[in-house]
Amino acid sequence: MAFNVKKSIVMVGMMGAGKTAVGQALAALLEVPFLDSDEEIVRAANMTIAEIFERDGEAFFRDRETEVIGRLLDGERAILSTGGGAFMAERNRRMISERGVAVLLRADLELLWNRVKHKDTRPLLRTPDPKATLTEIYDARVPIYELADLAVDAHPDYTIAQMAEAVINV
Ligand code: S3P
């Protein structure tokens, strides 16, 4: 196992890559707490992410995201799942690399689209052509995701448990 046992593992990657599901399975396997930055933001604001974007704007959401990631990484070792945009901010990447190990769940566009197309929970995809928007976001972000410490490829046939094992064995 390539992980420093004292550091938290931070799941990064596109929406639909499986960060939350795989992170939860990983936390169970490693017997450490599972944390989710989006969930924390929603709980503190008592609003959905879509409502936060709509009422307060994306910049406000990104500031909450940085605060929450910082706070969650200050605690005991855990698996932390982050929202797909979190790793794009240099300030977040710095915190993550100081206090954790960034694990990228790499997934191709078709897999991501198949997973996100039925859900209406992601404000960034509320556009006239969500597939084109997802493609644009994907193209812009992929080079930055590759700055993660480790990467595991998501495959449509892999179960969540297999993905978690793959992360441990990377
Ligand atoms: C976002 C991804 C979402 C959520 C927000 C913004 C993004 O999280 O943080 O809608 O910028 O990619 P998931 O990656 O868990 O969908």
C-alpha cells in the first residue's frame, strides 16, 4: 500500500467518477471515518448545492468548499471525498498535498455522462446542452486532475468494492 498511514486520503476527480461511493468503501476497508466536503457544506448551509449556487453564486460555494476541506483535513485521519471542482483551486491543492494524499478516480467521458445524465442535482450541468458542458468541463480539468498523487482508472464493469481494492493496491 502506497499510503502514508498518518495522512488522510482525498478523493478527487470529475462528477460521476465515484468519489463518494468508492471513498465510503475505502473507509470501511481501512476502518477510518468517511467525510464528504459537499455533504458538510450542505449540512452547514441547510440548503442543497443547487440552492447555494442559485442564491449565493459559485464563488461563495468555492469559499465554503475551501473552508470545509481545511477543517476536515485538520481532524483525525480519514477518507475525504471532495466535489469535482475542489481540486481545481490551487489553494485547495496546496492544503490537500500538505495534509493528505490526493487520489484521482480517472473515468472517461462516456462513463461520466452515463452516470450523471439522469440526475439534476449538479448546478454546473443545468445548461441547454449538459453533455457539451460536461465535455468542456472535462477537457479543462483533466490536466489538473493529473496533478494528484495517485490515480486509479474507473471502468464501467468494476464494482465499487473492486475500485476500493484498486485504490489500496495502487
Ligand atoms: C462540482 C461537483 C459536485 C459539487 C458541485 C460542483 C464540480 O460534486 O461539488 O456541484 O464543480 O464539478 P460531485 O463531484 O460530487 O458531483
